[in-house]
Amino acid sequence: MGWRGRPRRIIVGRAGDADVIWNSAADFFAMGGYGLYVWGAYGVTLVCMTAEPVLTAMRHRAAQRALGVGGGTVEP
């Protein structure tokens, strides 16, 4: 409870003319009914940004093996 017995509200910023206010963590994660879209977009972005360097490294190693380059020791 906040000052004067009122529930505390978290004011994060401004969205147009209205304050962006969440009364709880559940309200924050629900994002006013758009939580699935918002958090789903973050999840897809995270998967793509993680998969891209991994897949690129795998393709790079496969190309090196196909060319016979980078296999370990260098012969004089």
C-alpha cells in the first residue's frame, strides 16, 4: 500500500496523452490485452537472433571442410 492507504501504481512513461500504468506484474505482462503479441514478438526475435550466428558458423565450417581448408595443422 502506498501513502494514505492507496494501492501503489507503477507509472512507466507516457503513451500519447495517457500515462502507461500497471498495478501489478500481471498487468505488465498482459500489456493491456496485447501481451501475447508483444512477448511473442520478443520471443521470435530472440530465436532468430540466436539461430542466425549459430547457423552461419555451421555453414562456414561446412564450407571449410568442403574446400579442405582449416583442418588443423599446416604442412610446410
